[in-house]
Amino acid sequence: MSDYPDAEVWVVRHGETEWSKAGRHTSSTDLPLTSEGERVAKLLHERLAGRSFDLVLTSPMQRARVTAGLAGFADAEVDDDLVEWAYGDYEGRTSAEIRGDVPGWTIWTHEAPGGETPAQVSERLDRVVARLREVPDRALVFGHGHALRALTARWLGLPVTDGRLFRLDTATLSRLGYERENPVILAWNS
């Protein structure tokens, strides 16, 4: 539990890339935003304007850093723990393609050969959650779909694989916080 039960964490998934648009798993491939991704990321600037944040973090990948910049937070601190779940041999492939080889595959339920395990993802995102719990008022995080869903699960005290329960679209804004000192989701995928 935080010493700051009124604190909030604002979560932003990066804008659209060619691979996110096509449903291709993207972790280590450092793709730029599409023109539509840039346009929608700029709209976040208006939604976040006038808000102050005690801590602003971003994944080191350009799709997250550029989204942060277009939203008005070019000075966001890079945190390597916010990178996307490493998909290993499945990098660049769609779920449908992977399921041709491994029926029923999801990152939440099956291994990604050469990629990260749920335990590895949980370990690094727990470090981010620990940092966020020390923020007295409001934090802002720019990152990736699966990693932010996993981060949300860890915020709630759930296993990282329960991130499967939280759909997260590109360039959306979500908010985590507390209700009666219990970690909760305040708004999601907005």
C-alpha cells in the first residue's frame, strides 16, 4: 500500500505503428508512429494539458517516447523497465500466425520462445509499481499494450498474466488509484 492513498497513476499506451495496426507483436523492433498515430497522440496533449505530474516515465522505445513528446511530455524520464513484453521468436508475428503453430496461443498463457516469462515481466514491472507507489499525488506513464496491462495487474496485486483481462488500445488514457486504500482502476482505455 502507498503512503499516499489519494495518489493516481495515469497510463498512456503509445500511438499506432504499422505493426500495432496489423496486430503484429512488437517488443524490441523500434518502429515509428504512423501519421495517424502521431495525429491521435497529439490529441492527448489537450487531454493532459493543465495537469501536473510528480513523475513522468516512458519506455525507451521511440513509439512511447514520441507519444510522450506529442502529448507535451518530451522531458519524460526513460525507464527501461517499461519496455514491452519481449516476444522472442514471435516478434513481428500476429497471434493468428503463431496459433497456426501453437493452437490457442496467447502471451498470457503460453511461452514465447526466446522471449520473457511472466515471472521476468512481473519482476521488472514490480520495480515500476514500487516507484509509482512513492509518488505523493500524480504520476504519468507512457508504454506498451501488454506491458501496461501487466503493470495494471501488478498494481492491483494480481498475477501479471491477469493483464489479459484489460484490453488497451493505442493512444488511450487510463487511470489507476485507490479506493479506501485498495488499489483500483479509476478509468480505463479512454
